[in-house]
Amino acid sequence: MEFEAERFYVKAAEQSQDVDVRRLLGDLAEAEKGHENLAARLTHKILSPDVRAEEDKTRRRMFVLQYVQPGLAGLMDGSVSTLAPLFAAAFATHQNWQTFLVGLAASIGAGISMGFAEALSDDGSLTGRGSPWLRGAASGIMTALGGLGHTLPYLVPDSWANAFWIATAIAGIVVFFELWAIAYIRARYMDTPFLQAAFQIVLGGGIVLAVGILIGGA
């Protein structure tokens, strides 16, 4: 609470045009910083088991808000949204290298887009969600990794016998594990029942995958 209040006063001071108001907000930020240090010193003296459990719960909530949620959103976007262009290119060309280039562009492009979208959506001063750049990095990196996971199998050389079907089979296996990993993270950190999370993710991913295959094979 003290940390969030300090950030709020600092951000408010940066936006204030009045010198006296800015000085007051700066003093309030320093006071909250002192409260935070005092709380840390008193932790082992007065922190009862019930209060510690409550603080642990709050700490877990902040971890979820600052890292898990943006990272999960990125992983979901990268794993699902890139399925359509990747498999459309695969079934349209039946060429692994061309498919890999499409998947690479889609994954990196989606990662950059999601990273900036997360970083610019909320600076964390009011919501306490932490540094926007850390959240943006988590979202962008996980988005790119989600797409690259099923893109890399298409590095199988086209000179191999049945190279296209080998790469596509490997990519399909990777997609399966990606979707189940997303379901596990949702169940572990977002308190979503595992079967419900799995059904939602697999259904959504299956629809996007089918769309890509249908368009590519048209």
C-alpha cells in the first residue's frame, strides 16, 4: 500500500503545474517511502500469522497482475493468433521455408504489437500493476515465443522426403503442448478450473487452426 501510494504521489507531482502542490506531493511521496521502510523494519516484530498470510496473498496478487497476466495474454495471443497465417501459408505453398518466413514475421510482429499495447495501456501509477515496460516486455516476449514454437518446425529442409508433412506434424504436436501449457497457467494462477480452461483454449485454438487450413487449402 505504501509503495503504491508513493508511486501515485510521484506521478501526480510530475503532472502538477503548481509549484506548491508539486512540493506537497513530493513531501507526501517521501513520507510514504518512510512508511514503507518502517513497515519493513517492523515486519518480524508485529506481523502475526494471519497478517502474514494476507500479505502473502496480496504479494501473489501483485505478481499475477504485473507478470503472469501480461505474459499469459501474450502467450495466448502468440500461440493462437499466429496459427491461421502460419497454417494458411503452409497449406497454400507446401513449402517449409516460405511457411517459416510467414510464421517468423507473424510471431515477431505480434510480439512487438502486444508489447507496446501492454506498455502503453497502463502506467501502473493508479492500478499498482507495476512498471509498464516490464509488463510490456513480458507480454511481447511471450507473444513472440508462443508463435515461434510452432514456426520453428518448418525449418525442416524442403529437400527431405515428405518434409512438409514432417514439419506440419511436429508443429501440430507443439501446438498441442502450447495450448495445454496455457490451460495449466490459467488454472494455476488465474483460479480457472483446469478442464474449463483446457476446453476454452483448445476450442479457440482448434477454430483458428481450422480457419488457417481451410483458407490455405482453398
